[in-house]
Amino acid sequence: MKILRRIVQWTLFLVFCVGFLSFMPEEPAGLFAFLPRLQFFPAIGRYPLMALALMGITVLFGRLYCSTLCPLATVQDLFAGRNRRYSWRRLNLLMRYLVPALALAALLAGVPALASLLDPYSMSGRMVSSINELIILPFVDLLGLVLRRFSLYITTYPIQFRWMTITVSLMTAAVLVLLSRIGGRLYCNTLCPVGALLSIPSRWALFGHRIHPGRCTSCGACERVCKAEAIDSAAKMLDTSKCVSCFDCTSVCEFDALSYGRKAGGESRSPAPEKTDKGRRDFLKKTASGSLLLLGLPAFARAAGAAAPSPGTAAVPPGSVDRAGFLSKCISCSLCISRCPGNVLQPAALSQYGIKGFGVPFMDFDRGSCEFECRLCSQLCPSGAIRPLALEDKKRVKIGEARFIRTLCVVETDGTSCGACGEICPSGAIDMIRIGESPDGDLEIPEINRDFCIGCGSCQYVCPVIGEKAIVVDALDVHRRAKVREDRPNVESEDVDNEFAF
């Protein structure tokens, strides 16, 4: 069972990591599309039936999610090391339930960006995305340079270090390494909101690990390998709320005193006789306190929601419908950011959405544009913050409107012919109007028809003005539907030489 669990664990982890690579196929399919649905936090928002199914699996088999499906579990196992010896640890009740409960409250309050700082799926996504930027993409570019010398060409990708995401990821990794070195799965049993929630039904799981007191010699072998520190070999007790069914204990027990199967009469967590009363009181205290904290989440949610700042003015992706709804569902996993072919999705700092949206993607039109033929983010989003869109529908979603600032245009400031914005506009919203002549030819400035503009940012991205662009996109709080321009007739020249600055 241990070998089978590890095969499943590592297979799912590798699929998870590959899914964040920039050069993956645009349309996710198979396990790459299904795996995010198996993650607990995203499932709460987009696939509630899947979240209920994961709870049901926990009621039946214990915390299998924590041992096989959670990508952060694999990361912790890597950091924990092989030679570490563990021992039974009685967890602090406040850390066990209060901190994760506050994270779940933030999720329910519509502030998932704060909850994502502790969510294992989001944390793993940000770390993998950072590795992609720091190591994998530079390696691909270097490989491309080498192959060119042999007349072989591969697709390369722009490298733009997202320092905020990288900094948060490095800090997360440092804390995770420290906790893993101290106590193996200490994060799972102290700070993880998913672990806290699943630990309650796992106490009464139908199947799980159990200790047979008659066979146990209290040798301590199982306790030393238990990364969850769930086994007290002296008391012949196994805490099923902490156990993640990794099967490490059963593989080292020489007396067949540990087994996995249907539990009977609390056999899995039998305390020693001298600890019976204390163990029972501790069990009831933890269960009651944890349940009260989790039942009190609505109150936490209302308080967190009331304290949340108003959304900022940054544009949000097509499919998110409106900014407020997007911020209430996005879990900041960085999946859409790492896969965006137009490089327009960037992690927000405090200036875009405030603390409510820290790390949430926003449309940065100075660094990229929303490609007209792309709907990848709506296909990838695991939390429902970006809803799936048909390509033709996506082409008509108006996320903003372009605005021309004539005094900044190079045609005005330098007397230089340009027209880049008109050439790049995919929706036909920009016509070029003749305003004069230069030695290089006609001078034209853009005229924007906002009925056709979808706010994709192509015009702003290609504008050659350094600093503040001459054409910018004003984001919409609520997305609208743009009209379709069937043709693009030539606009007759307008004699406005008297308005031209040169």
C-alpha cells in the first residue's frame, strides 16, 4: 500500500507541476484538466459537489486527500528528509483550529486572496510558477540558443520575473522547510485550513490505521517514522485526526501491531490505562472547540467581509463578469498567470486591489495584451473566478475601453508617423484619421469607436510612447458585450491641419 500510495502521489504531483508550465498545450485535457477539481479550496468555489465528495472520502477512509492529492504534501515530504526521527507531539489547540478557521472565514467572506496564503493548492501553485520563471524558462531559452547553432529551432518564451510572486513563494518555502524539518507534517496539523477541516471527520473514519495493543511492544519504530507525529508508542495510541494514511508506520512494524482496515471500537487510538480519562477529556475538548470554531465561521466571515477594502480599478480577465465577483472567488494560485500566452496577467500588489486582492491576477497592458484568439484562462481557472467562455463569446466581452491621449502621441510630440494602435486592434475599434503630412508621409491619429472596443489592451501594449502611453485602457467594473464590426471601411481624411501642432 505504501508503494501504491507513493506512485499515485508522485504521479499527481508531476501532473500538477507540468500543468503550470508555459509551454503546455493551450486546451487542458485529461488529468491536467481534472486534477485542479480535486483540490479542496478550488472545489469549494467551483465544484461544491467535489468538495462534498472529498469530505465523504475522508469520512470513509481518513485523510487520503492529505497523503495523495495535496501537492504541498509531496513538497513537505521532500523537505522533511529521510533520516529525521519523529516523536509524538500534542498540538496546541489554538494553532490547530483558530488560524485555519480564520483562513476559511476569509474564504467564505469573499476574501480568498488572504486565505490563499495558507491554502496548500495556492501555495504550491505559486512555488511551481516561480520555479518555472526562475529555472525552467531560462533553461528553455538557453537550450534554444544552443540548438540554433545547429540550425535547430524551438519555441522560446518571454522571461519576465514577477518579483512579488517569487518573493512570496520563497518566504513560503522557507517557512515550509522550517516546519518540515521541525516536525514533518507540522504545517498540515497546525496551519493548513484544509487539514483542520478534514481532521474532524477523520476522527470517525470508517477505515483507517489502528494499533493492536496485544501485539505492540512499544518499541517506537512506528513513532519515529510518522511524519504527522500522530503515534504515541508508549501509550499505544494513534491520533486519527492527525494521521494522513501514509503507511510508513505499517512498513516498519515487525510485530504486525499496525494495520489499515475497518476500525472497531476506537481501537485505532487506544490510550494507555493511566491516560484514559485525560485522553478522553482531551479528545472531547479538542473536538468540541474545533467544531465551535468552524461553526462560528459565518461570524468571522461577516467581520472579514466588512473589513475588506473596496476593489481597485485594475482590469480583470474576460469571463470574470465583474471585478467584485472575481476578487471574491480568485484563490491566487497563479495557474492563469503562468500559462497566459499574452503575458498580460500579472500578480497584483497592493496598488491594484488593496490587501483584499494581494497576489490576484490583473491585466497589465504595459506588459502584454489579451490575445483575441485565446480563452485559456477561462478554461484553466479551478475556482470559478473566471468562468468558461466559448471563443466567439470571449471575442465580444468588453473588459474596458480604450482612451486616446493626443498630447502624448508621437505624431503630435515628434511629428512621426505611427499608426501601430490601428494596425493591431483586433476588433476594428480604431480608425486612423489623417491630420497632416510629414516628409515620411501622411500623419494619422487614432479615432476610437467604443461600441466595438473590447479593452484587450493591444493598442496600449504596442504604443511606442515611453512612460505614460498615448492610448490606455480604462477598466470596467462590470463587463459588457461589445458590438461586432462586420467590416472596416476606409475613413476619409479629415482636414484638421489647423489643429496639428507641427
